[in-house]
Amino acid sequence: MNKIITTFLRKYKYMILVLYFPIYMLWFSWLERRDLSHFTIIHCKLDDMIPFCELFAIPYFLWFLYVAVSLLFLFLQSEHMSDFYRCSAVLMLGMTTCLIIYTIFPNAQPLRPEIFPRDNFLTGIVAGLYQGDTPTNVCPSIHVYNSIAIHMALSQSHALREHKGIRTGSLVLCILICLSTMFLKQHSIIDVGCAILLYIFYYMIVYRSEFFALKRQVPARTPSKTNC
């Protein structure tokens, strides 16, 4: 059975995320639209010490490009399929877990400013973000979880072992994205912490499992005879 699954995934690897994301989007959209009278408020005193800073809108929105380009890169590394499969598995497991938590444990945050401290192009973008994204379904933060998952996948990518600059750049962007969720008042520090713990949990499961390695079977070479 394991061999059949492995063969199917190797042949149709592109179908993994293609099939998952429509399901994810439908589920998340339903969570955003549902009418509930009670949410558990996620907030701590440290949140009040973090100022709003619209400059973090730049890394926040770079998240979409970061995730998409990184997944495409891993997808194209056909000689190292395990990098793509493990990243995909971690993403899907974590995102699904977050959706389940949002479903059975509705939560929200009260951090968004009523009036922006400044009026400029970036605050206008953040205002649009607030209009399209409700302050609910926040803990754990999927934004943070996915950023860490993508960076760790790139940092362990076989194709990037000799490209320290790319891995360092990924780390910097990952950190900035995680910080942006708090400086834009999209998430509490509690959401960030829970996302980190959730990633560690699934990292231990996925990256230490041979099932997600899916290495190619390379025939052993017969040693050539040499004349002495």
C-alpha cells in the first residue's frame, strides 16, 4: 500500500496542493462569514507594548509571493521530491489543524486601531486589509505558521545547500513577516507563539518520517573491473 501511495504521489505530485487549497479556501471563507455571538478574545499585555507600524505592510503582503514562489521552486526540483512533499505535508497539516481550532474554538483579537496614527499610502493599504479580513480566526496564526514552514523547507532544500545567501534572505523575510502580523495588529503575540509550537509539533512528525522522503529508487551500479 505504501508503494502504491508513493508511486501515485510521485506521478501526480502537482495534485496535492491543487486539490487541497480549494477545500481550504471554502472552509476558511465559511469561518469568516459565520455569524457567532461569542468569541474568545486573544490578548496579552505585551500586545499593548507593540506599536502600530504601517511599514510592516510590505513584508506582510510579500508573504503571498514568498509562499507561492517557494512552493513553485520546490515543485520544480524533481530530483529532490521529498523537499516538496514534506513542505506540502507540513503546510496542509498545520493549516487544517488551524481551521479545526477556529471551528471548535472561535477566537478573535481587539488590537486594531480605531484611527491610524498617520495617513499615507501604506495605512490606506492596511485599511483595505482590515475591510477584507475580519479580526477573527487568529489563533494560531496561519500567516506565521506558513512563513516558518516555507523558510524551514528552503533552509533544508537540497538545491539550496550551496546558496547561503538565499537561505539567509529567506530567514530575514520570514522574521519580518512574523513581526508584521503583530505590528499591523493582525495578531496577538499569543497567536504567533501558538503557530511556532504547532510548527515544531508537525516538523517532528513530518521531517523525521521516512514516508515523506519518497526518494527515487536508484539502481545500484556494478563496480567496473579494472586491469592491474
